Amino acid sequence: MLIHMTPEPAALCNQAKWAFATRRVVRADVFGLSKKFAEAESGDLVLGRVSFIGQHKGLQLTTGRRSILYPGDFVVAACGARYAPDQFEGTAEILPKGADLLAGGGCVGRMTYKNSKVSAPTGIEPLGLLTRCDDGKINLGDYALPPRPRSTAIPVVAVFGSSMNAGKTTAATALVRGLKQAGWMVAAIKGTGTGAFGDFNSVTDAGAHYVADFTDTGMASTYQQPMVRVKAAIQTLMSEAKTQGANIVVLEIADGLFQQETAALLADAEFRTWISGVIFACGDPLAAAGGVAEMDRVGLKPAALTGILSCSPMSSTEASSATGVPVLTKQDLSDPAEASALAQALIHPTAEVA
């Protein structure tokens, strides 16, 4: 059943809080609402009403600020799956009886599991899937950057981690800052994860020349997306970074090495040829040893360890002794000389340098 936009639904869309994940959408394209929730797919836009407040008490807006949520608020978010061991796992489904706000950046779906330390997800009453005038559903993919092959002339420093909240974004942000101060034109790209403005804003504030993530390629989340799509998205973002004038990429890969998309990327021989080097963020020496060993299985060795581990001199010493890999703090990574030396050491001889 399709509901064309009468003044009332149109007004609801106009007053709704539009989530960060929808920032590329042209709102004038919205024409109607569909109640065919069983047909919802990842990336489809959902108009909903907040039914109760749970874990996420705010919504990240397209304007780059966080808005406090109240019961009764209207929101526009994107259907999507989520993988977050510290919070929720969820699938890209919209049930008529209710949906779950899986992430503050605007990912809505059905929660399947939650960490016992967090509250139930904020509830969303779905009012309809947004449609165009031709009755087709509006999807983030409609506004994605056009697919492009990757640029082979730009070096890439990949930031991996042992888990969620291991310090990847802090490390990536510090490295962006250091490279920027050293004169590089840095592209900061989030290759996988769930759409949110925290990482986006951090690297923007650090001075990145170009900032993008997978939402720019039409995905609210990369969880449960085909690997061919994830790889194509990373290629497109790398190419766009080069087009926009960047001469080095800092590429953050979400979650830990055993998360399914991260593990698949590491196992992919083609993907490994795209990166010039790796830094690994982790929380303790045992995680460092395990991560280094896991990457060694596919022929990668981190140029440096970092993350929460680096806050402790004792843990850093243990980790470095166990792995033979130096530990760099965020202060080290943000130092222009250190950052540039790290980048220069990782760049393939045929890559362009600053």
C-alpha cells in the first residue's frame, strides 16, 4: 500500500529530525510513504516516531550536531544492520509493530543481541518507507558517489584494531593531524562500520583535506553487505580522494580483526595490495600479540602498535618486546616529523609522495 504525500505526512517529513546517514539525500525527492515494511532493504529511508527512549538518547543530525530525542519526535533514518559488540547486533529489517534505533547516526533495524551493560535500544514506530513520485523506494544508494576504480597513485595507511573502542579513531585522527602539519594533503576514509558523525567530525577537525565514509557510497552500514560491494566502495572513495587533491589516505577499518567484513578484507589478497602499510590499535599486550600473529598469517606486519595500549608505558614495553613492533602514542602520531617518517617508510616505491 502506498500513501501519497498529503500535507500532513509532508509536514511530518519537514519537521522530522533527519539522521546523519541521510545527509546526501535530496529531500525534495520525497513524494510518498509505503507501508510495505516487509520489502525494506538496507539503505531504504524510514519515517518514524520515537516511541520510547532507550540506549540512544540523541540522534546525530545531518547538520553535524546531536539532537536530544523525546518520545513523539519524528525522525528520518536509514534501514540497516549493525555489528557493535559493546552495544547491539541487529539486522536490516523494519517490522510494522516497531523498529530499533541501532546507532545514533541513524541506523534503524531489528535488534538481535545486545551487550548486557547497555539499555534496550530506543524504540521507533515506523510510519512508512519514503518513496519518490514514481513510487520507488528512496534508498541511500540513489545518492551515492558513482562507482570508480581506485587510484593506484595514492599511498594508503590502514588502521586496524583488536576490537571496538580499541583506539582506532583516536590513532587515525592523530595521524591525520601529524601528516597535515607535515604538509601532506590527507584523505581520511572510514572503510567499514556503521554511519556516525563522531569519526567524521574528528578527522575533519584534525585538518583532513578530504573526508568520506561508506555512507557516501550508499550504505548505512557495511555489516552483512557483500564483500564485492564493500571493496567497490573503498575503491570509489580512494579514487575520489585522489580526484579531490589528496596525496595520502588514512583508511580506518571498523571493529576487530575477527569481525566478518574486517576478516574478509584481511583475507583478500587484492585488498592487501591496495594498502601501503598498517598500524594496529589494541588495548593490552596480549591483544597486541594476538593481532600481530593474526595479520602475520596473511603476510602483513604492522608498522606500529597504538591505541589504548599506548597509554601505559609498562604495557607498551611488554607489547613491543613480545611482537618486535614499536608502540606509538597519539602524541607520536600527531607529531609532524614522526607522522611523515612513518608514512614515508610505508609508501611503495612507485607511489606518489608529498
